[in-house]
Amino acid sequence: MPRSGIAGLPEPAARPEVAAAVATGNIASHAATIITMSLDRVRHTAGPEAVAGMEHALTVTAAENDHDFLARVAKHWADALDQDGGEPSEEVLRQLQGAFVRKPRRGLHHLAIFATTDQYEHLLTVINVATNPRVGRAATPADTAPGSAADDWDRDGERGRPGC
């Protein structure tokens, strides 16, 4: 609705279409609250044109439908305009991060890992080195000495018969 500014001068409504619908009695105050809260939720991530389109669509929806339907439509609009969601706080990140062991599937162990970007990069490096069958361990001078265990392996990685 129209409001007073800090100097006491009248200012226009922050959401003019919603204010006009409430003033004419087309929508209830509860519907107006749902709409303004949804618009406030996306105002930092969406452009002014998208917010104006959302305001118009929700106002029309509120005039024709009940509050539950309006809340669902408003959530769909907010999710569509802010697909990544809000930035999580440090506290939320600390609560959610970790490695979680899940039920094995088809003989393979299942891990769910929630990590920050830095943690993810370190873990991915370790996991790739440990699970990549093409990465062998580096040969040491003791491994290449005649009669060592490494001397029994041929070029393809197959164990040959000694002396063959």
C-alpha cells in the first residue's frame, strides 16, 4: 500500500499491482503477503522485468484461486527465477559436509560426499589416483634390479614366467 517516507512525505506502493488489487478487494491481505514475500525472495537474483512479470502472474493467480494454490505457484516462480537457491551460511555448510557410507550396490561400496570446493578438489585427486587402473606406482631402483619381483612383469603388465 502507499506509505510514508522518512520525512513524512507520501511514497508510492512498493508493489503497485498488488496494492491496486488489495485496494479494490480483488485479493485478500493473506494473498498479498504471499506475493510480496515471494517477490522479496527473488529480488536479488532476478531482473526487474522478471519480478514485474512474476508480480502480475501471481496477482492474477491470487484473484482466481485459493491461497494454497497461490503459494505453490509462487514457489514455482521463485524456484524458476532462482534455480541455485540462496547462498548457504557457513554454519549450514559445516552441518552438511562430510562423507557418508551408503548401502553397497552390486558389490560396489557407495559413498555420498558433501564437501566445499577446496575439499572436493583434494578428495577427487586422491580418489582418481587410488581408483584409476591405468595409474601404476612409480618404479624404484630396487624394483628394476635383476631378480626382483618387478623383473617378472612384462611390458603389458602381465606376469610372465621367470626366464621367459
